[in-house]
Amino acid sequence: MLEETRHIKISDYDYPLPDERIAKFPLAQRDHSKLLLYKHGEVGEDVFCNLPAHLPKGALMVFNNTRVIQARMHFRKETGALIEIFLMEPAQPTDYELMFQTNERCSWLCMIGNLKKWKEGTLKRSFEINGNTLELTATVDRTKTNAVAAGGTNHWVDFAWDNAKVSFAEILEAVGELPIPPYLNRNTQESDKQTYQTVYSKIKGSVAAPTAGLHFTDKVLAALDKAGIVRDELTLHVGAGTFKPVKSTEIEGHNMHTEYVVVHRHTLENLLSHGCSAIAVGTTSVRTLESLYYMGVKLERNPQAAEDELHVCQWEPYEQEHNAAGLVIVNGTAVTVERALENLLAYLDSNCLSALHSSTQIIIAPGFDYKIVKMLVTNFHQPQSTLLLLVSAFLKGDWHKVYDYALANDFRFLSYGDSSLLVP
């Protein structure tokens, strides 16, 4: 299975996407977007606000409650050169919540635009918060440049500011810009601050929105509750790697980005009480839910594993021995999904934790056996992308039927585009 998946040619996951089919802005009413329905091979359509009518009563629906931060900052050098700093991942402190509460100084791993014009020295920017003038400085620590393993494209940047009463969260609100997807080919507008967030976003940390959730309104959420759908949330902070194109001919040459996840005890308990099955809202929820199984497998092998040892590596699901049902074999016994989730609950108990904090680099591609996700709400993804591979794996290769229908029936594509409900 590993070799077959590694040698998938990304060119087999291409389709024609004219620029005019990419939605540059969302609809005025989020929940009036079109909803493609794929149910057991049959394709149709509806309007997104009618989604609850297509879901089984009593099912568990899992959302990603991450919130997009204003992660893009601009500094102008005395020479006039404009330098863009794009926050990618907290470096010091590494905890997202602590980072946004930080005063006076912090460090991030960043992508830097126009780096060739910033060979040395400290960048400075002055601005006002609550009537007080602040100076923010940024310095690259070149001893830690390329500190991140995934591609070596990030740089360690130290930030400092001269007001201990102001948090880094307030600084981003004042001078940061919301990073919208590059394929929109336009500047961020004030309206994006609202429309590029889900209505249920809570936990700051993403540099891209979990866009499947953009269609939900309070009205649709209330309708889900009325329809008997159980709602739960997890957190995966979406990195810019979600837009990283697959440039290698075969997918084994593509490095997946690491993303940080938080899953609370009640979510694990809800999964167990719903037969270890869920409806996932978006590919980020998929990656988190499906990673949980492999984290639980690690605990089957080593119940005393440290939290960072639960990280799921890119090819890990494909490298292990599985039985015919797709379950991993540990010491001659198949680890069921129920067992894996129980292992995670036991881990929380033994470490007096209310939530699991870990990370995943999982690549979901044809050859992957889904363990938890039974239905998927998702947008339409870029050609030759890892997200399209994820959809193909979910539909057992039948993605063409979905995308051909969407192209032929005026669906809008990508982040601000229309939605689909996929039921294999």
C-alpha cells in the first residue's frame, strides 16, 4: 500500500479550472451557496441552508473552531524597501494561547517577503494603540534561520515592543493584515475580516480559514440542533502549507506541513458514544479525526509516550501492518478505532489532562483507509493538490464525477466558493 500511494502521479489529479470559476468574494448570504450532493455515487444539488435535511438524525458533526489571525505585517526600511513578515508558527513561547498574551517580546517562525533587501539590522514600525504610541521592532536571528524542518523556508524573527501593557494579540489587531489565499489575486479588504472567519471561530492561530465552515450561519447551526445533529468542536491551526502546490511528479516528493491540534475529552467521549463515526466539516477536521486513530495506536505500543511523541508523521498510516479491515496490527492484535480512542482517554486520565495537544503531518491519499469520518462537508479544491487527493481517497477514486458536475453546473470554486456534502 505504501509504495502504491507514494508513486501516485499528481498529474492524474488535474482538471481545468478557469480563473472566472474561482470565487473572488463570498456570497452576500453565506448559507445561500450551492451544495453539491454526492450520495453513494449519485450526484445532485441543493442550497447550503438545507444541509440539515440531508444528515442522519443523531449523527455527530465535528467542526474546526480555529480563528484566522492577522498574520501578515509590513515594515518599511529607511531605504524605502518594503519587507513583509508572515507569521507561520509561534517559536517562543510555542503555545498559541500564551503567545497572544505575551507582553514586550516574543518570537515566531516566519516567511519573509523581499528578504534579499533585509540582509541585516532591525526593522522598526511605530503606531498607536488606545492613544499610546508604540514602537515595534523585528530582528531575524540568523543563527536559527531555517529552524523549521519542513522545507527550511521559515526564519526565526524576534519581535519587541516598548509597552508592557500591550499584548501581542493587540499588536496584530492594530498592524496585522488578514492573509487571504494567494489565488484570489487581490488585496485583503476590510470585509474579509468578517467573511474569512467562520461564525463559530474561537481559538486564534490559523493563517488560513477552514473554508468548509464559511457557509455556516447561526441559523444553519440552530437548524442542525433542531434536526437532532450533535455538534462538537476541535482545533487544528491551519498553516500556509495548505496552499503549497505539489511540485513533484509523484507525491512521495511532497513534504506535508505540520499542523497543531487540540482535541478535548468530551470530543473523544462523543466519538465513542457515536460508534466512532463522525461527519467532518472540512479537510482540517478530517486530518485531525483520522490522526486520532494513529495517536491511539502509538499509545497501544507505549502508554507512557510523551505528548510530542504522539505526532503523526506523513507516511505513518501507510507504513504499518494492517489487517483486511484496515486496522493496524500491534503485537498480533488489531487495534480497533474504539480501542485507540479509549487509549487516548486513558492517556488524558493518567496525565490529568482535559485535552490532547499534539500535531499531525498526515497525508491522506488514495490507499488510505478512513476510520472515523463517514460523511464530509467540503469546498472544491485546487487541481493537483493534496486536498484533492484526500477527497479522492474518501470517494474511492470517484472525485471526477463530483468535479465534472460542479464545472458543468456553475458551481463556484475554492475558499469563497460553493460547498459539497460527500457520502461514499
